[in-house]
Amino acid sequence: MKKVRLAVDFGGTRVKYGIARDGVVLAQDSFDVIDRRRFVAHTESLNAGFEKLLNGLNLELSDCEGLGMAFPCLVSADCKRVTRTFLKFDDLVDFDIQGWSQDTFGLTCDIENDARAALIGEWRSGAGKGMDNLFMLTLGTGCGTAVVLEGRPIHGFSGMAGNMGGHSITHRSGEKCWCGSQGCLEAQVASWALEGLARKEPSFGRSALAQVGKIDYRAVFSQAGEGDALAIQLRDKALDTWAAVLINGVHFFDPQKIIIGGGIMASADVILPALQKILNAQAIQVAGPVQIVAAELGDGAALVGV
């Protein structure tokens, strides 16, 4: 029987892991992130989780051919080490992940940026299957991008090619980003920045958002639908900013299709037509309108990708 592969997707709030064969996740589970700054804080839970999944499939480590891991970090072009972190799992930069994988599982390890891994999954088995030119925007706690160009995921010289959309400068005089730059997409509209942006507005006290337990995009889109002025303002700013990244993605990479994934896509019925309308009106699209679609694989996209 063909061997399986261990797969992990480290997110900002959850670690998802599974057992995969030929791009199909046979079993998966997850646990909460307990320390966003330290990878090593999660290794025991990961080891125990894999043991449980393997037992459930009547498999052993000897039935595995490798380990694939996705991180919200920049990864070297050879997919072997983390080169830059963004306030998540910062210990990975100096961590011997290859040695750890061999010592723990007896397996070689390939790692990938989480947005690129998600796009690879969608390209192979999801919304981008059968296409050679794709652009992806992921909207979760932060924002990420990835590109498949002429049938290959692009990595560039150092591994960061296509991944820095979250730090595209969309508002030159905008909010200061934690990355050190000013006006980044993330600082303007990412989920992690949303509550602070809302509370800075003079109208916040009069908004229904002041009464919700958690100010996230679910609340923003819900209250915008009810006519709340501040929620509408925040929603429209997000749509306009996301659209700017997509327009640039079309102009830079000429994709056949744009895929959008992440938790915010619970409001896809509003997001997709709004972004498509802006893109059609403002982007140069020689071959006709580039279709914007929702990711199909959900939480499993990066697991399939790695």
C-alpha cells in the first residue's frame, strides 16, 4: 500500500494536522494555539495527535513517507527553513526543524508558507484544479497571498515571492503596521486590527458594534446589513482595500482565476460580488473578466497543499 504523509497547518488560533495520501486528507484534527510566539510549546500536543490519528487508521510511522508543515511565516525557497516570522512562532527562525522531524518522527520535513500551501491545495484538488495561473488571497487573523504562475507555485530568490500581499502598501499615510511599515493592507483591514480601528472612530459609541462581545468581520457584515453606519464604513473600507490587492495581483501575475479563502469568507455572498464588481470596473483584463471564487477545501486546503 502506498505510504501516507503527515501534514500540519499552524494558524494564529489553531493548529490543524492530518494524515494524507495523494492529496486526500484521510483523517484530521486540531488543537488550540497556546503560545502564538513559540512553536516548541505545541510539539507534545502535535506528537500525541499524530499518534492518535495513525492508530485510528491502523498505521504506524513506518507507513509514512514524510512530514509537510505550513506556517504563517516566510519560508526559504528550498522549503526547508523559516526565514522570517511575523509575531507568530518566532522561535522557528533559529530552530532546527529538520533535526526535530528526524528525531521525533524519523521523517524528512518540507515546510511552506501557509497561504502558498493553501493555494497549492486549491490548485491540485480544489477551486483552481486544472489551471496554470492562479492568485489567492487569504483572509483570516491576518491577510496572505500566493501565486501559481505558468504551472508552478512561485517562490522567488529567497522564498517570499507572491506571499507579501498582506503587507502591500495600500494607504501610504495609513495605520502603522506591527511589521514596522506604514499603510500595510493588514494594518488597515486585517481582523487583528479591526477592533482598534472601530474604537478609534468618533461614532463608535453610537454604533451597534459597541454592544457586541467581539468586533470581528462577522459582526461588521451583520451590522452593516442592518444599516449601522460605522459597520458600513468598515465593511466598505475592507472591500475597497482587498480589491486593491486583487487589482494589483491581476496586473502583476495575469491569473486565470482568483481564489479567496479564510474565515472571513463566511460572508462570501457579500464579498465575492462586491470584489468582482470593483475588479471588472478597474482592472485591465485582456482575456476578459477574471473570475473571483471562494476556496473549496476550507480548513483542509493547506493540509492538502503540504
